[in-house]
Amino acid sequence: MSESATGDRGGSTGDAGQVTGGVGRVAAGAGDGTRAVRAGLPEAVKYEPTLPGPVFAAHYHLPGDPTGPYTYGRDENPTWTLLERAVGELEAPGQDAETLVFASGMAAISAVLFSQLRAGDVCVLPDDGYQVLPLVRAQLEAYGIEVRTAPTGGDAQLDVLDGAKLLWIETPSNPGLDVCDIRRLTEAAHARGAMVAVDNTLATPLGQRPLELGADFAVASGTKQLTGHGDVLLGYVVGRDAEAMAAVRRWRKIVGAIPGPMEAWLAHRSIATLQMRVDRQSATALAVAEALRERPEVSGLRYPGLSDDPAHKIASQQMRRYGSVVSFTLPTRARADRFLEALRLVDDATSFGGVRSTAERRGRWGGDAVPEGFIRLSVGAEDPEDLVADLLRALDASAD
């Protein structure tokens, strides 16, 4: 899918500390690399850094009436403002959208779900999404909210939309890498009066832009590829509906699910290299998937960038890059464990999207409906030839 040329949103700080619409300094139609390295930067000030350092403040000088924009550290912070502006410029260029950052991806997910739903409402979730969603479902049901689930693939959530207040989409799904048609599902949900939130973690805003495809919210864990170094926990929500986003902001205030200023600053710093990382990791992931496709012991190989992947047709219509994650299954749990132990350039760790490749046997957590030998591999920024060689060597070594 081609790069949108709808423009950019630089933003200004409103009375509530939020980033609001405005004309940005990046030209309409600028490339993703240009957009990423300039995202969220303030106007240049002589002798000041291009990206100001983190602001550590629990409170601010506040004589007289509290008219803002900065009043108290749980509500707003200048470092958040710049990061929120940057994320908004990537997720929703040219759109009048608001961005809010959170302490983690789950904080962002929870803020949308629990701020928008009430007892008696109906919510539709994927049944093959992130492994914490079953816990979220149980909590929603404890609050009297009806939860329906369906697989991501085949747009199966369409079948359970009637009467729903909110549809939650995760595409590509984690860890199975199924893809659904965001525009089709969004149009169907809106026709039924439901709002739509899309978990954009795996794709990143350089892979797809849910709001351009009609969604009401784009939600993501910035812990993963957005920041890309495995050293920050962060989440965000981007939305166009002012009333809905006011409720999300209120939820953040109530539960205090705010990022630290250092984490926010590290995230903003990391966004500058996002395009380079995503392009390198996506290209290497495709090379890895093509190499694994030739191995007889590998089954269930999934990567949306493969031309013969079941999700490729839809993915190619709504995604501009296919991400860093490849999934596949080895014959047994023991074989998978030997494979992981034999790897030299891939860390056995959870999470994904970092510059250092990681892999894990997802069944060890017990929360995903996957075979015991199922591997989720997150491709890093190593040289493609070195990484492919390491994977193939480990497959050979694990056969003993």
C-alpha cells in the first residue's frame, strides 16, 4: 500500500496539555524516514538541543487559577507532549487526532476498553490475540460487560458484531500472524453503531495506519518495535473522537497509568531510527521466512510478506511493511527447546521488535492456543546472511 500524501500534523499545546491539530514543518507527502526523524520536534531555539531532555516534575509553579498547560505531573508533562506529537504525526498525519501515552501497552489497551464500556454493553475481541486478552475478558465480564470472541483470520469477527458497542481488532495477530481487513470490519462495525479499536503493535505506524482505514482508535505497545531497544515499557492511544479520547484521558488520570519522563524521552529518541529499523527488520524477516520455507521440519510457517502466506492478499492491500515477526512450528517441544538452545545470534526472550533478534517457544506461557513446538521469532537488525545461517545451523543441531 502506497505512502499517504495527506499531510502532517505538527501540533500545538492546548489548555489541557494535549497536542492539537496544526500545520507541521514536515511537508505533505514526505517519506517515512523524513517524518520519523523530525516527528514531534519543537521549534528550534538557539543554543537549545533539538530534542529537549526529559522533564522531571511532580508539580509546576502554579500561581493563580490553574489554566495550564502544565499543572500536575500525573496529568501532563512536556516530555509526554513532544512524544505524543511524534506518535500522532506517524499514526495520523494530516488528521485532527489526539494522542495519549501510557506506562505500558496494556495500560493503553485497558484505558480504551474500560473507559468506553459499561455494564450491559457488548465487546468483540479476537480469540487469537495477545495472551493477556483472556484476563481482560474476565475483568470485563466481572463488570457486567458481554464479551464475544472470534478468530482474526477470515474477518470472522463480522459474524458476532450485532449489538456490539466496541470491536477490538488485532492485525497482524500475535503470535499467529493472521490478518483481517480493517476497512471492511470498520465499515461493518460503524454500520451497527460500534466503535473500532485496532492494536497496531506488530505493524507499527510505518506498517499500517488504522485511522486512515476507518478505525476510531489506534492502540499499541511502544515497548516493542516503536522503541526497538528492549529497554522501555510504553503504550499509546491515538483517536479522532474528542469525547471518546476525553474518557481515555480521564481513565489515565484515575488509574495513574502514566509513563516516566525518562521512558518517554527514550521512546522519542528511538523513533528517529524507526524507519531504518523497520525496513531492515522487515527485509530480513522475509529472507528468514523464505529460508525456513525450504526446511522439511518446519510447519505452519507464517509471515504476511510471503506471497503464498494465507494473509498476504489482505496484508498487501492495507500494510506498507510486514513487520519483524515470523512464526513457525517444530515437530516437538523437545526439538523446539534444542533449537532455541543452539542459537547464537538469537536471544531466548519474550517480547518482539528489538534490534537484537529474539525467539521463544510460546507454549511455555500457557496462554496461547499454539502447538508445543510453536516458535515466535522476532528478527532484529543483524546482517541477514548471518542470521539466516545461525537459524539453519541451529535447526541442523537440534535434529540430534
